Amino acid sequence: MRVKELLKEKGMTAKELAARLGMTETGLSIAISDKGNPPLKRLEEIAAAIGVEVTELFAPKGDNTIVCPKCGTILEVKPKE
């Protein structure tokens, strides 16, 4: 996931994001790590707190592909209509 990169772009720390989400910084770190597997609802909360679309957590805006961090499968994302 690109959460750390997005936080840097937005001038926000992981500690601030964790506080916005009502979770510990450790919990956030686990959720966004390669071993984390947060549910869609948590991904939506993370994206909203950062101010981006959920797809941007995985690929830069405008890139319509996401590489699955678990298996490496390339997924195509259709934009909202």
C-alpha cells in the first residue's frame, strides 16, 4: 500500500492518521503493512482520513491498475461513473 507515501505528500504523520481513525499507531502500522489485511471499510476510512480515493492507496491517481500485495496479480480498476 502507498499509505506512507500519501501521508508524506499530505504532510501528515502516521500518528496523526491513527488518531483520526481512533486506533493506535501500532495497529495502523500492522494494517498497512504487507502482512496486514484490513477490511474494505477500514481502507475506506484510511482513504477518507487522508483525503484520497481508496484506489490511490494502491496506485497513483490516474493509474487504473493495482498490483495485489499478496499474490502479485495485476487488477484493473474501473473509474466511478
